[in-house]
Amino acid sequence: MVEDQLLDRAYAALADPTRRWLLETLRQGDARITDLAAPLPMTFAGVSRHIGVLESAGLVQRDVRGRERWVSLRPDGLTVAQQWINEQSNFWSVRADALADRLRRKGNGQ
């Protein structure tokens, strides 16, 4: 059940282009929220809400360093989503292989 909630939150977080941009930017390293907000056409509070969604999904974490708030990627943040995608890919690969075999047999008159 907890994994389902994390999966739902991860995909909801990834559905927004601003949040994807934040994640891509954080691949370069930890950043202050003010630096992340600067190039975006929204308020600091709006960026902070987006970061909250990413944090709730387990994709980033916030830290207080001195008087500033920093954001960093969580290395294992996409693990649940990646596992789900792998399971689905494996399932459909097996099904596609079975269909291809059946069509081959049918084409050979079997």
C-alpha cells in the first residue's frame, strides 16, 4: 500500500513540466530554493509548493544550511516507479514474444 502511494505521488510529480525541470536542474547538484526559483516565471512560494510535491513523492529532500534552504535529489527517489515500469515491460515483452511465436507457427501452417 505504501509503495502504491509512492508510485502515485512519483507519477503525479513527474507529470508537471516545472517539476521535471527542477529535477533536471538538481542533477547538476544541490541548489538553494532561491536559485531554483530565479529563472522560473512564478513566485518563490509557487516554486516552494512544487518542491513540496517532489519531496512528498520522495524525489527530493530539503535541508537547512545556515539561513538558507537547500534542495537535493534523493538517489533512490525513482526506485518504486522504475520497478513498476520494469515489471510492466517484462510482462508485455513476454506477451509480445508469445504472440510472435504464435503468428510464426500459424504462418508455417501449424
